[in-house]
Amino acid sequence: MNTSVAQPVKRFHPGFWTTVFGLVFIPFCIVTVLRFYKGLGAVTHLSDKFPWGLWIGFDLLCGVGLAAGAFTLTAVVHLFNLKKFEPIVRPTILTGFLGYIFVITALMFDLGQPWRIWHAIVYWNPHSVMFEVAWCVMLYTTILAVEFAPVVLERFGFQTPVRIIHALITPLVIVGVLLSTLHQSSLGSLYLIVPSKLHPLWYSQLLPLFFFISAIGAGIGMVILESYLSKRAFGRQLEMDLLEPLARAMVVALGIYGLLRLQAIGRNHAFSAITDFTYEGRMFLVEFVLGVLLPVVMLSFRRLRTNPRWLVTGSFLAVLGFVVNRLNVSITGMEGAAGVRYVPSLAEIIISVGLVGFGMVAFALAVRYLKIFPEHPAVTEGGPEGS
């Protein structure tokens, strides 16, 4: 007689974020099929008058900029030899790598003929800024993949290639910093060719410099946000001894950026758009107050900077202001000359949200199955376990 007791069947209970992702995944698949079957016109509000919208302003410009923490942190650790920041290098590289995969995938949706994306490899046009950006993105994504490869190789016990990559890490970081500097600034150079179309609140000959400095500030803010979200999701400690110095660097970057922006607006005699409270002026104030003034003022005080809640709030505002800035440059600042008011379609929003969701899932899976973070005791709301 069989006396064994049947084991109870474990039921799958999806959490909140799993449910949200599932709800986004289905419309994402539907819109993807429509976009590649019927074309851009069937799912977007883009037109000949306004060909670049959310997928360029958010998916491309923000995706590349917010991944800037990767080259910033790797340079700090491997070039300036500040080894104390090494514990947050791996998650930062992972975020940067996923950010660039996000950008490349988004480009496949935005390009009218995505099957020709490889043309930049074969058909060279060295006089084109877009050609330079394409090559820099391809090369830097490859470097990020190589920098992240030891994490995967260690998981499967391949120590020899890990040692080879570690021996080459310094030249890889140098090349990566150069490539990042080139294409972060070149994204601003794209808009130098439209001085009569981009509103004077955003147009400047210094746009490449603005894009580069603001990417450093927002990239650092993204590193801090990533650490906080990892703490919430995976029960990790918040490395305040590492994040507080990063916040100081972010304040310096945003302060320099803000002063340069105000000088450029003065040279363009564009302050009247702000004082007259025009549509462009209001959008600029949202961008500048959220992304520059509040984070700089807030995190300039050590008492606030060393408080996790204020630190995360200031970093979030810096990232949010950065996103608004890129949308202002690519959308708000171009609407007046185009004579249209662009509002992204629901399908465009679904694709962007879906891609962000895939990135978050990929990050969570990497943290679960790979050694992304150093070993620390889990934390609860009251502090580390056992305290």
C-alpha cells in the first residue's frame, strides 16, 4: 500500500510589478505587430512636418544619456583609481549595457526601414553626425558587453577569459570614455543644423557640451536611483558612503550646466519667453527647476545629502529634469517652427513603457542569477538583519 503523501502543488502568485508587466506585455506585442506590418503611420502621430517624436526624444536621447553613469563610474574606478566605488561598478555597467540595448531596440521601431540599420557599417559617410553617432553607439555597446562579460563568464567558471578581460580593462575603459564623450556630445550636434527651427531657449552652439555635461549629472543621478531601487527590490543596503560623494559630483555637474544654459539663453535674448510665460517658457521652467535648481539647492547641504530620503529625491528630480530637457529639445523646441503640436499616440507610449519594462525585468534576472552586487546582509526597514 502506498502511504506517501502527495505534495501540495505550488501556485504562482504574481506580484504587483509582475502583474503590471504582464498587462503591458500584451498591448506591446500587438502594437509591435501593427508597426512592422502596417508601418509607422498606423501607430504613431509622426508626419513629414514632425518626423521625430517620443521614440527619439525619450527612447534614444534619454536612453543614451541616462546610461552615462557607466562610463563615469568606470573612469572613476579604473582611471582615477578610486577603488572604493568598485562595489557599484557592476550594476552600473549592467544598467548602461541594458540602456544601450534599449536604444538600439527603440531605433528598430523608429526607423522607416529598420532592415537597413546595418548600412552604417558598409556605406560610410564620415561627414554625417548621425554616422558618427551610429558607429560610437555600436562600438560602445560592444565595449559594455565586454566589460560585463566577466560577470557571465564567472557564473560558468570560465576563469581564463575573465583574467584576459581584466588585464585589458584599462585600455577598454579609456576607449569607452572617448566613445561616450563623442556620441553624448554628438547627439547635441544633431540639432546644430536647425538654428532657425529649434527655439532659442534650447538652441546654442554649445549644445554638444550641454548634452555631455547634463548626461554626466543625470547619469550619476541614475546610479543613485538604481542603488535605491535595488535596495527596495532585493533587500540590499544603501551604500551611503559611496553615494554621498557621487551626489556632490552631481551637484557640481548640474551647477556648471545650469550656469552655461542661462548664459546661452542670455546671448540668444530669449529670457522674454520665460518672463512672458509662453508655452516654451513654461516647459523650460519645468525642466530647469526640476532638473537643476532643486537638486543643486537640495543636495548642496550635507545634512540633506547624507539623508537617504533627500538624496534619492534630489537624484530623482535630476533624472526627471533631464528627461524633460531631452523632450523639450526634440519636441517642444521644434513644434513652433513645424507649425504642429505633437502629442505621442497611445501606441508610441506603449512601446516606450514596454521597452523600459523589459529592461527592468532583464536587470532583475541578472541580479538573481549573476553576481552583480557584492555580498551584503539583507536589510529591512529597520536596518540590516540581526540588528
